[in-house]
Amino acid sequence: MTPSGRPAGPADATIPVSATFIGMSAPVSTLDDPDLPPATFDELVGRLRQLRQRSGSPSFSELTERVRDVRVSRGAHARESAVGRMTVYDCFRLGRRRLDVPLVLDIVRVLGVDDRGAQLWSDWCGRVLSGGTALRVARLGLDESTSPAAPLVGRADELRMLTASEGPAVITGMPGVGKTQLAVQALHALLDTDAISDVVVVNVREQLSKGGAADARSLADALARALDVPAEARDTEASVIAAVADAAAARRIGAFVDDVSELAPLEPLIRALRTPTIVVSRNEAERAPWLRLVELTPWSDEETGAFLRASIGTDRADSEPEALQGLAAATGGLPLAARLLCTRILQRPHWRLADHLDELDERESAPDGPLRASIELSYAALDAQVQRTLRLLASVPSDGLDTAAVGVVADARDQLRASAVPSAQAQASALDALQEAQLVQRSTGATLLHPVVRSFALSRSLEEDAPVERRAALDRVLDLYLRRGWAALEISYPDAFERARSSTRRAADSERSEWNRGFEPPLGDGDAAEFWRGQLPVLIELSAAVADRRPEVPIEVSELAAHHLDVDGRHRTAEQVHREALRRAEARGNPEAMAVAAHRVGQSMVRMGSPYARAELLRAQQLAEHVGSDELVLKASNTLAILAAQGGDLDEAALQFEQAVTAAEHGGLDHFAASLNDNLGIVLRRLGDLEGARARHGAAHRIALTRGDEVAAGVALVNLSDVEVELGDFSSAANSARDAVRLTEHQAGLPHAYALTNLALALAGLGDRDAAAAQHGAALALAEAMGNSSLVASVRNNLGELHLQFGRVADAAGHHALALEVAEGSANTHERARALLGLAEAELRAGTPDVARQHLAALMAGIDSSTPEVATPQLERARALLAELDAV
């Protein structure tokens, strides 16, 4: 039996990413509006718990039997009708990241839901599984380019509202009315008065891929990355929102969310933030008591006149007062139109103001009114080459291109070929001209077009540029981002880069544009990280834009992005990318690429908990067999075995893993045999075959070490030491754990933390209290540095149990008290129960039975009829202690 000090599910967290089949996310309670569809896994589980409670709280054993009966009654095969009690129980567990939809639907049926209600539950499951398209990146700090250089006119009341401290604010108004500029003014005022120390910024329109939608989870994830919130704190929507709000409050960081189309999906996050928050909405927003609504209207003619006077100088303005009045009226009160007008006036010092008014009057029939007329006049004043750059830039279906990419749009081939590092000055000349004309914005190196400017420029491109020119511009940018992507993969994930040098990539290389061949953009570590954060979504957008005429590109993007999307946990995005690659491979009749893409789709669906993952994986396996790819057949078999284990069919999982191990060994695929043996060991341990598990983990370690794969060898030793602790072989466990500590030390991640924990447990079993405490302390420091609350609580409880074992009652109580605080803060029921039990044991040792009884009562009260029995050992011990106290 594993000691109670062992963290829940540790081995699973140490399996390589491609083989993980059990998450270690901490339960997080969530508030749920019953009138709305559940938006998260936790909300859905909450509904399921409530349904069970209303149905009399049947035991999980009873539920399991009912589900089997329902399946048999509808004619299911005996194998299909089989379901384990733990599999049913898992459906009621908070902190889930996957879902067995058919099982959930059978559970709600046996709990009394009719067919119509079951359809509603099916819709809810689909909604939760579909997730949202994550925003690609938030940035910390306002750009220098966003400094409020323009005079503030007619917005004093609005500015006072925005700089007040009570609750979040949203700015609405028509395009060009100056919403973003006002928000920036307010943020600078907040910074200047030290109301905030910094600002985290997200431009929603800039960030979203086609068809995406911003929601509270995706926005919170973007803010979490910018604020360096640990990944372990992002398991659920509730946890990531709380973590972001806490991080922003602790560092006094405000938030600026620009160009939102709909506020309601963002409300859970916006309401949770406790620092000044400003949202700019392109659509109307409903009034709410928690929100300050700033409805921005166009300037009056007098306010526009004041702006023109301040911008062009009083002497020039006063020389033609009537013309100035006419110009103010002609802008329609739109600050963007007024700024464009001022730029033209300053660029033409020899023109009279009346000349500018005549020019505007000639454009009165412009379909979009004064704003479009101003854009057209600013465009007309540009050099022909700069006009062409703007037109082609608007034709590229992605915002946020950097200076080098804009140079590629403009076909700056001479500059690119002249140097390995193209001249930034040469590339930026056209961009500088566009910025001076107020037709583009530049933000943290990215180039942004106002939607009205983009619409205007694209319509001009359709009239003036041949389709072949627009296609060539798009291809040039796409090829630049593809080359950056491969360079980033080689820097960030060298092993994955070598694996990806396959026929798929070579085939795509042969079809790239000849113009871009040989230009490899130099990337450093920071540039590679920036590619994954901000440029990969641009590449995905560009890939979709060319897929019909260059179907090899989505296949290539799937290849280069697969590993990073896996590591980053962006499984929904990964599934979309790989499915597009599969579709294009089918269209091209490329069976090898089809097999690879189908397997990646299946893997992504497994990680999302999709009920259709098995069908996708079986298809991938058949395709791999058809093309004779033994390794891909094994990968599909491995993932199918993982799926069986997740579904509770451990015997089937063990059988599939054994067959895969045999095939890998006979096929010379030793690099795959290591992870297969490790996975098989985990399944055997769950089946109670500890000696078999020990042998498999040992084999995985030997194979990995022979290949020089220290990471896999370390992971195998972590799992091996865990089994040896459970067997009571503390000497062997200590040796295995020491080697695991050494092999995982350079990672300083979860495998290393678990190695330290296992070493501590082994040393405690050997009676070496001080050494065990030192290793627990090292594990605790690492867990705290990672922000992993579940592991922090677990190690604190380990320390408490260790001190109590050796009679240090006060120290034991201190650690259990801290564990209780962390566990309650993260809604970790298991560690909370351990902490309360430890406190009760300490109080009994200290001679205060009344206080001990209070802790035991709190433990019992925390496990009510609506909560699955997640702390059975603690409950049994608590009941025994209460019985002893009652007997006294």
C-alpha cells in the first residue's frame, strides 16, 4: 500500500507528454449559474453532483450497476457494457480535463433524466469539450508609440470616470471616435499618479484567429502568461482567473483589453480583477452595476476646431477662421479623421486651409463618410511605392506583422539578399511613411491596421493590384514565417526538430517559393520564444489563407507546430491544425501524411477528453499499417492503450501495452520501448502487480539509459522508486530515487520534485528522519517555486507526518496547519483531509482531545453526501479516533 504521504497520481505526471494518461489537477470549486449552460468541466461536474444528490445520493457501486444494466438493456455487447466503479466515480471528480461523454449520458439517464434532458446534457458536454480559441499573447507595459502626444480635447469628464478606482470600465463608440486613444490617456494618468505600477495589454482583434471568439478563459490564459502565473495554477477557468487577479493585485498591475466585440463572455474575469481595468468595445455594452460605462460620442465642431488649432498652430488656424470651421465640420467629429487631416495640413505648408476644405468637399460622396474621405486623401498623398505597400499589407489576412515581414510584403528583395541580417532602416522606410500619415499603428514591433483603413486599402488593392501580386505578397510572408518556425523548433526543441525532418517537410520544401530560398532568418533563444508566443498564430492564419492553392502548407505547419502545441497544452488549437493537415493530405492523396495527421488528431482528442478519440486513433492505426510505418502503428497502439486505461479497462490497457512492447523490441524501436515499458508498469501497479510493475520500470530505465536519454531514464526511476516504496523495499527505493534526483536535476520540474519526495519517503522508511526532512524541504521549495499548490500541500503533510512519527508534535502541527491553508485555498479535498487528520493526531499527542475532536468533525463535515468518497483512509482513521474519544 502506498504511504499516505505519497502525492496523488505522481507517476502519471512524470510520464512523457506523448504518454500521459492521468492528470494531477487539483479540484477547484466553481460558482455556476443554473440558468446558463455550463462553460467548464467543473461546472458540468457540479451539475452532475447536484443531480446525484437530488436522486437520493446512490453509491457509486449502485450507479455502476445501473449503468451496466442500461447498456445491456439496449443491446450493447458485454464488453461494451462493462464499466468500472472508479470510472463512474471519475465523472464526479472536480479538476477534470477530459470527459467520457457516453458514460456521462448513461449516468444522467439512470439518475432519472428523460431523453429530452439527455439531449440537453449532450449539448452541454459538447459545449464544454469545444472550448475556446485562446488569445495568442498579452504584453506587459504600454509602448512608447502609444504615449499620448495628441492634445486631450473634450474628454475631461470621461477621463475622470476612467481614472476613478471603483470597478472596471468599458469604452464604447463608433469607429474612429478615439476609444483606444482615450484609454491610453487614462492608463498613462493612472501610471503617472502611481495608482498602478504597470499595465498588461491585450488587443483582442489583433490576437484572434479566424472564427475564434474571446472568452474569460482564453483572456485569462493570455494574461497569465504575461504575468508569469505558473502553469500549474491554470488547470481550470476558476483557478486561472483567481491566479491572474491575485498576481495583478499583488503587483498593482492594471489591465487594458482593446477591441472587444462582446463583453458578456469576458465578465467572469473582468469582474474578478481588483486593479484598474479598461476595456474598449467596438459594439454597444449593456449597463451593469459592477461596470463603469463610458459612451464616447463624436466631438462637437468647437471641440474639433480646438484640436485642429492645437495641432497645426494658432497662427495658421486664425488666419482662415471660416475654413477652419468648415474643416472641423467636415471631419464629422471623428478624432481619427481629424488627425489624418492635421497630418496632411502639416505636410503641405504651402496649401491654404481653404484648399484642404475644397479637397474634402470633392469627396463628400464617399460611401463611409468623413472618415473614409480623410483616409482617401491621406492615401493620395503617399508615394506610389508606399501606397502599394499599404494595399498589399491590407491583403495579408493577419494583423501584427513585424517590420521584417512588412518589408517582405513590399518585396524588398534587394535588401534581403544584400545581407544575412536585412537592413531594418531600408525595410522600415515605407512603414515609417505610413505611420507618419497615421494609416498604421506600431505596437511592440507589430504593425496594426485600423479596420476602416484595412477595408479601404483592400478595396483599392482589388482595383489596382493583379491577383498574382497579392498572392505573391502573401507567399513571401508565409515563407518567411515558415522558415522562422523551423528555426524556432530547432532552437527550442532540438529533438523534435530532428524527428520532424521527414519526407513531409522535404516535400513541402520542394514547393516553396524560389525567391525566399536560402534566406534563413537568424533566431536567438528569445526570438524563438517570441515566435511561439506571438508569431505561430499568424502562421496558422496565413496557412489557412493559402491552403486551397498550396495544400502542402497546412501539412508542414502541423509538423512544425505539433510538439510546441503539445507542450503548451493547446490541445484544441492542435486538433484544428492537425485536422486541417489531414484534410489537405487526403485531397493530395498522400497516405503517409494522412497517417501522421490522423494520429495527431487522435492524440489531441484524447487530451481534450473527446468521446470520438478512439475512432480517430483506429483510423490512424489502419492508415499506418497501410503505408507500412511500424513506428506510427506503435504510437497509435500506445495511445489506444492509454485511452483504455483512462476508461478504467486496465486489463485491456495492459494487454495492448504488452503487445506494443513486443513489437517495439522486435522492430528495433528501442526509443519507443522505454516509454511503453514505463506506461505498462503504471498499469500493472494499478492492477496490484507490484513486482511486474517493478520489472517494467526497471526495463524502461535500462533502455533509456542505453540510448543516452537521461530524461526518460529519470522518469522511469521516479516510477520505480514509487513502486519500491509501496513494496516496503526502502533501501532499493532510496537508491532509485537518488539516481532519479540526479537525472532530473537539470529540469527542476515535476519529475525532479517527485524524485525528491520519493527519496524522502524511502529515507523515512529507513529511519533517517533528518535526511528525510531535508529532502522533503527541497521538494517543498521546488513545489513553491513552481506554484504547484497540490504538491505544496502534499509535502507539508508529509513533513507533518514525519515529525509526528518521531515525536516532534509542535513541528508536525505547524506543517499540517500550513497544508490545511493551502489545501482549502485550492479546494484540494484529499490534502485537506490529510491535514485535518494530522492536526487531530497532534492535538491528541499534546493532550487536548477537545481540539482534536473539532478537527475530526471538520474532516467529517467536509465529506458530505454530494461529494465523492475521495478520502477513504482518512475517513476510516477519523471514525476510529472519534470512536476512541467517545469511549473515553
